[in-house]
Amino acid sequence: MVGLLRAEGEHRLAGSVPGLRFYEWCGCPDDFCSSFYTGPRPAHPYGPEHRNVVLSPHDCMMVLDVVSHAIRYVEILYRGTLR
């Protein structure tokens, strides 16, 4: 993920990856999903500080939910199960 973020010019986020912590799986029933939260689920939409960062690894789809320069959710689809 660090290399993918750097390739997108997201150097600040790349530097935060070593400190990311797994909090919980997304909870959906889809067998192609290995997405997870890095902190408690939000009770409401993330708000105006939210943005998505789409990464392009060769073996899956990956979209990060970023709030105030922090990765809050890592969406990983079609990679095979990590759970």
C-alpha cells in the first residue's frame, strides 16, 4: 500500500501506513470483500473532510476512505479472503 500511495503522490498517507491498526471487518456478507475499519465505525457520514483515494494494485480493487488526512477505512475487493 505504501508504494501505491507514493505512486499517487499521497506521501503523507504513505507515511501513516505503518501506524495503521485493524479495528474490525466491514461486516458485509460478500465473499469477495476483505475491507476493514482502522477505528470505530462512524455513526454518521464522514462529512466534508472525507475523500476517497483509489489505488490500483494488480490483484484487487482498493479504495481508501480518508478523513482529515487519516485512513479510516480500507476497501479491498476481489483479492481473495483475508478474513
